[in-house]
Amino acid sequence: MARIVKAEVLMVDLQPQVVRTDAIQSFVSQETPFVRLTDADGVVGTGYSYTIGTGGPAVISLLRDTLLPRVIGREAEEIESLWRDLLLATHATAVGAITSLALATVDTALWDLRCLRARQPLWRMAGGAKPSVPLYSTEGGWLHIETEALVADALDMKARGFAGSKIKIGKPTLAADRERLAAVRAAVGDDYSVLVDANQSFTLSEARRRADMLAEFDIGWFEEPMPADDVGAHAVLAAGSPVPIAVGESMYSLSQFKDYLAMGACSIVQADVARIGGITPWLKVAHMAEAFNVSICPHFLMELHVSLTCAVPNAPMLEYIPQLDEIAHSRLDIRDGRAHAPDAPGLGIDWNWDAINGRAVAGLSAQIGG
């Protein structure tokens, strides 16, 4: 055990590699806060989170002024105690995205530090359920993409051994969504998963209509059909939907997932490490879902989530959206459509610190302690 003696925070702003649009927004940039925690033995753990274009400076402010001063002098191995103390220190702003994103940045750094000290990869330290996980792709399924290109991408992913493709829905008419999905299903055949994501764009009545249409094409799940805070509507939909309901990327606490599971309002949970507040609560969601016989298929952050999906037994697929290529030397290890968890100690991400420091947003870097 060793106490934390220094904390550093900075933010980089990354541009998406491809145009990303869905039914409610465009993914214009990826503000990525970083935290580095150094212990008394000189071991450095790195954590990160992200926003979709707004809110990053608020996350940095919360980290710099409120959270990081509270970790100086604390035992790095006491992750549960640290996470809970930081949550209580921000109770007036929890539960919410900004607080969860800030907590996640610290928590992932603590887990990286723990794994580095133990000389173990995250996937083993967090559970060690399996060394690899099947992939599905979202990058070729954005809402603005024309049908012909959707089909070509799905066929390419299938040829590469991927388990499935996710198509964004939420066109103005049901017929427009049907046309896109019919073309993809006809091209890939019956032995390939086709998933859809509505990004919270429907009312309950419209979600019911679309669910009936989705069943025509054996859709694997209907993701975020309605606003995530409406648990009751999701319970009504799930009770009558012929297609499994998936939720989670827009939920920020363990208790929110508990309510969905207890009410039978979903069949797949999609907890995001950054938005749930870190690896510590993510693992709790995964194990809680397992108790309900429900799968966890996390949202985004594939470079980090690959280790967590391999840590637990109830994570059948990982979402493929490259995020860190411009600021990391490492790449996701993909073989025959499966992502293999890194065996290097820690998170297993080989950061390119020259690129990160060169992209750091001016005025948003700070050091506490040291």
C-alpha cells in the first residue's frame, strides 16, 4: 500500500474520425479529461472519461477544485472508500453526468494504479471471466448514412467475423426506418445480429409501433427507445415488445439500473464506465444484472470496456467505435471478429503522452500535491 502524493489533471479535445449523427444529436467533438495519480512509490495511474462536445471544462473544474485535493494523502488501494467519500463530497450535484464523469476519471486512475502495482491486467483483477469477447460495429450505422452504405458496411463487418452491426433509427417515418433495416437484413442473412438504437427519440406509442416493425427483421435489441428517466414507460414497452429493450448509456447511478431491473424494464443493460462514475460502480451494475439473468453490453469506450467485458461472465458483446487512435500507441487487439483484452498491467492502454500534452486545452491543466 502507498499513499497518493500527487494528482494531475488536463483535457484534450478529439475530433471524431467519421461523421456521427443519431436521432437527437451530432457527435461533434470528444472532450477527454485525464487524471494522473502518483503514489509514494512513484507508480502512476491514469484515468479518463469523455463528453460529447460540451461540459468538459465543468468536469475539469470539479476535479481540480473539489475531488483531487481530497485524494492527496489517501491510501490508493482503498478504492471503495475513496469512491464513496468523493461521492459524498459532491452529494449536492449527484446524481448527474458532470459528477459521474469526474468520479470516473479518478476511479479509473485508481484501478490503473492498483493493477500496475499488482502487475496484473485489469481484466484479471476485475474478475477474469474470459480472455476475449465478440464485437459488433456501430461506426457504419449512423443515421445520416445512406442505405447502400449501411449494407456495404454490415457485409464488411460480417466478413471480418464481427457478431453484428448496429443501425441508428429515428427517421421521420416508420417506413424509412423499415427500408434501411430490410436492406441490411436481406444482405447479411439470418445468422448475423442486427441491432438498432433510437437514442431516446420516441414516445411510448411510437416506440410500440416501431417495436412491432423491428420484429419483422429479427432485431437483436431496441436501444434507448424513449427518454432514459422514464422507467415506467420502458416497463410498459418491455412487457409487450417482441424485441428486447436495451438501456443504460444515459443512466448515472447504480440505483437507476436497480429500478430498471426490478421493474423488468429492460433485457440488456449498457452501463458506460464514464457515465456511471467509474469501474467500481460499473462492476456492481454488471453483477447486479447477472443476478437478474440480464446481459451487460457497455456503451462506447471500447479500449477500456474490452477489459471489463472480459472480466464478467454476462457480457456477450463489445461495441466497436474507435476513440483513442490519435492519443494512444496501442490499438484494440481484434482477431476473427473478437476483441482480446490487453495482458499488459493496468488498463492496458499505451498512452501517447507527446500527443496528449500537445493537444491539452490551455487553461485546463493543474497539479495538486507533489
